[in-house]
Amino acid sequence: MSVQKYDLVVIGSGPSGQRAAMAATKRRKKVAIVESRSVVGGVCINTGTIPSKTMREGVLHLSGYNYRAIYGSNYHVKEKITMADLAYRVQHVIKTEVDLTEAQLSRNGIEVIRGTASFEDPTRVRVDGPTTSTVLEAERILIAVGTKPACTDKVPINGRTIINSDQILTLPELPRSLIVVGGGVIGAEYTCMFAVLGVRVTLIEKRPRLLEFADQEIVETLSYHLRDNRVTMRLSEEVESVESLADGTVVANLESKKRVSGDALLYAVGRSGNIDELNLAAAGIVPDARGRIPVNGDFQTVVPHIYASGDVVGFPSLASVSMEQGRIAAARAFGDTMLESNPSLYPYGIYTIPEISFIGKNEQQLTDEGVPYEVGLAYYREIARGQIRGDMNGRLKLLFHRDTKLLLGVHIIGEGASELVHIGQAVMSLGATIEYFVDTVFNYPTFAECYKVAAFNGLSRAARYQ
């Protein structure tokens, strides 16, 4: 069997693998990416981020949800929305993204090798392709295989009525009722989408609230919207077993002895590292119980020349962060210690309906740390753009140091939150105070004006203590 030599072999062509490969080739290194799928892009493009966000856009457009505050609750673009309607748009975007990614890799001279990767030893990776096998030898190897939906014997996934998040678009039709198990990011996002489509959703989460890492006030606002869309939330509840009945429905039996019935069930309780076929033992790497690979601050594993980045290393499992991790890992692998990145300034985007985005500390964290902070709030309904857009429920919240006025956190729920947060990100990166917003002119009418209103609101509160 032939052996091909490279400076860097990247296992996985998702966001982290792509960026790592690009960073290495810019340093004039010979790079190969191993991809087990027939197309590049990993989970992000093919079953995860891109499909779910595209589906969300289709849901919002076809349902007319964003305009109901203006044109009435019965307003819609299409009378009967089908899974085929949503899948059509999703497949179009996936194909375009795959084509763009393949073109970019080719343009930069990065070789893509199709097949399943497994370690033969710490420096050699065997690739079993559709027609042949080959061995790749590299001075440095990066594992960027991403994750797969977690599974449990309690929930027998059948791909029809009991599904995981990678199988959403395989549903033959919209269910009239849906059980969602898991109130994390994936579960919350799909709960919102199906609720907007008129599906009766029951959301089961073992924790006392959704999205525990997000600001409590923002999550409470989301919870209000979910209930307003007829979502039943079973918090502090855990599934004991799931069964398919003869009539085609699904029943979730809870540990509290409650029974929840629906036409379908989505199991969205976390994801685990996609490492089953890697033969990590041959490389000397031991993953944790969830299939995640331990790394240091430079994304280096216990084997010095093997790196790992992206979702397979764990939290926060965001595509944007995975890209940055891949870039940093490649830089460190080839001796670049000058490249810096600050994880405390990474923004989070959660594409619920309404969407949530934040950066920096939340109120609970600041309270726990004993930081004297103050809050500035702006409500979309009080902003001209909010009235024009018809978003009466969004809000922007600034957290700042009571004495120094230094901006400590930005938390947003509402239309355009994931775009709007980047203004706060820039100000925090520069170490500026919220007085920046007071002295800055924003286009009018825009949602960006919320920053100015929230800053005035916060400074007025702080002035009471002077």
C-alpha cells in the first residue's frame, strides 16, 4: 500500500478543518483533508448549522410570522406549509455552500481525500475510500471530526417517528404534535420552528430552565414566547422510556410517571464526538465519556504533534468558534505563537424565534464574582425601527461596571440579534465604556439605536448612586 507524505493531515472538512487547512497552506505547507462523506463541509453544512438556519428562514418567510404584529395573527405567505417546501430551500443552500467550499479548497491547493480515516500509529492515518485504501504520513495531524447526535437505549431512534436532529428533514410530513426531548440550543431552536408552523410542541428538559448558560432575563423572555406559541414546557423532568404505539403515535414516559403523547419525537439531548472509527488508541489518545478529545490551550492533545479542534473538543460547539480554533491550532502546529485570540470576546448566536445573541458576562456571573454592575435596557417597541419591523418584544441589555462604566456584557433577544451583537463586541474588544454609545451617531431608524437608548438608560440608573 502506497504511503503519501504531507506536512499536515486534517481529519474532517467542517468549519474547523477547513480553516486549519487554509491556515497551513498559507504558510506554504502541503496539506490534505480526509473526508468520509461524499461532499465536504461536515455536519455544519450538511446536517447541522446551515440546514437548521435555512429551515428557520423558510419557516419565518412562509408562515409570515415576523409580520403578524402588523397584518394580524392570521397572516401567512403560504396556506399549507410542507416539509418539502422547507427541504427545497435547504437543499439549494447546502449545494451552493458545498460547491463554494470545494472551490476554495481546490483554489488553495488543498487535496481532499475521500474515505474513512483511522490511525495506524501516531504519525500514520489509513484512509479506506470507496474503491481503494491509502496511508497518509504527516509531521502533524489535526482531528476535526465534529460530533454526532447523542443516543440512549431509553429512546429507540427509528428515523421515522422517533428522530434525532440530523434526521429532521426526513420527516415525511409536518406532525400535528411533536415531543422535543432536550432544552439546549438544538432542542430550543427546533421547538421554536415547529411551534411557529402551528405544531403543538411539548418540550422536556431535565434542568429547571432552558439554556442555562444564557442570561436569565433573556431566557425568561424566550420562555414567554414559547408558551405564547402554545408550547408546553416540562422542566425538571427526565425521560424514562419512549415507545411507539400501534396507531403510529409516540409516547414519552417520564420519571415523574407522566406520559406525553405526540405524532413524533425529536431527541436532542446533546452530541458526542464522532470518533468511533478513528482508532484513537493507536495514536495514544484517550477521549472522555462523551467522545471529546482533551486538549491544552494550543489545541494540542497528549501526543505533541496531534491537535484537535472544533466540536470534538467540547463547549461551546459553535461553528464560528470552531473556525477560530482550527486557525489557531494550525498556527501553533507550525510554531506561530504570535497569533492571539480572546475566547471571552467570542459572541454566541442562538437561532430561536426570536433569536438570542450575547457576549461577555451575564448578571448571574457578575453577581457571583462580586462585580458592582449596572444595567441599561432598550426595548424594540420604543425604537422606531421596532415599530416599522413589527417586533414589539425584542430588547437589548447592556451590563457595565457601575464605577468605571466599562462594558461587561451585551445580551439581546429579538430581530437581528446575532448581527447586532457585533457592535457591542467591537466596543468590548477596544476596552471602551458605554459612554461610547452616548457619543456615537447611529443611522435612524435602525435597531443599532438600541445601544444609545440602553446606554442612556444605564447611565441614568448609575447616576442615582453618585
